Amino acid sequence: MLTIENLINQIQKEAQREEFPLDIPVYESAKKDPTKPILYFGNLKSNICFFGRDLGKDEVMAGQPLIGAAGKLVRQGFYKAIYKKETEDRVQLESIKDRLILTNTVPYKPPENKAYTLKVKKRFRPFIEQFLVIHWQGNQIITLGTEGFKWFENYASKEDFNEFWSQGDQRYQKSLNITIKALDEQGKIHQKKVAIFPLPHPSPLNVKYYNKFPAMLQYTLSQIEF
């Protein structure tokens, strides 16, 4: 069985195989190899996954997904759901790591924070599939933003997916059940049923939802066992 370390090495080999957009200056300032993926933070045995778009500067510096301004809202909200109190203390927020997984569609930072193209996402999709299906043991995924949710479009019928997404803000109070498939290194197909809970991206730039996000997150977490 492919270990998580081997999976990370395979992702790095793929990144080295052919160039794609990377924010090299940010990696250099962090003294990190830009081809080494920052795949996840948390516990592979947890039941809940937060799924974002890609890395930002803060994530590269810290070596963890979802730790910048948007990620902080996610971490604070999850901490509140567990402990029924609020904190901004970074050490206390680290305590959530046993109860969740944080990851992205692509485990790298694009230049100027521009979303990766479908070609790049497709290139790294098999590795993210392996991560979600084979390595992570949970089955409940909270997606952050349109890019995060639409990564899962391949695993539902076009009609079901579009109907779910067309519900307006009602979609943020519901979940979509899908089956993700992954191919391992021996060519064996693995599959897992998961529930997708979409939320808006909690960026300060997302004026419509930024102030609403904490309450929306608490509602979603109240529907999930973790």
C-alpha cells in the first residue's frame, strides 16, 4: 500500500516532471523547495475534511494549508464547535489537528494567487483522489468557495450537480452525496462515498459572505459528526 510519504514524493516527482506556474519568490523567501507539496494538515483518521482551492503566502510560510486570513476563520470556527468557546491563540488553534484534515485542489501556490487552470488541476487530481479515498479515513467534506466545490463535479451526474448548485444560498444548508474513485499504484480502483457540504470562500475579499461565514460554518458543523 502506498504510504502518505510515498504519495507526497510522487506528487513532487510530478511537479518536477514538467513546469507549471509556481510563486517561486514566496517559496524562496520561505526557504522551501517549490516542488515539494504542502498536501495537508491534520489527522488522517479524522471524519471531516476542509477542502480549499490552493495555497497562499501564509500557507507556504507555515507549511500548512488554510492558515492565512481565510484559514484562520475556518480554524477558529472549528475550535468553537469543539470547545464551545472562541480563541485567536495560534497554539490553541493547533489543537484542532486531531479532529480534521485541511487540504486543497492543488497543493501548491500559484503566482499572484490566480487560480490554477483546469489543466493543472487535472494533472494533480489523481493524487488528490488517492489522498481522499485511500489515505484519509473520513467521508464528510466541507468545500470552501466555488473552485473547491466544483472540483467534485466529475463524481456526480451533470444534472444532479447543476441542480444542487443552482439552489442559491440554500445550497449552503445542504449536502451532496457522491462517490469518489481513485487508482492506486498497482492499478486497483478504490472508491469511497462522501458527503459534500459547500460553503462560500471565507476571504475578506468576499464581501457578500465574509461576515456571514462564521454562522454558516457553525450551522454546517452542527449537521456533521466529527
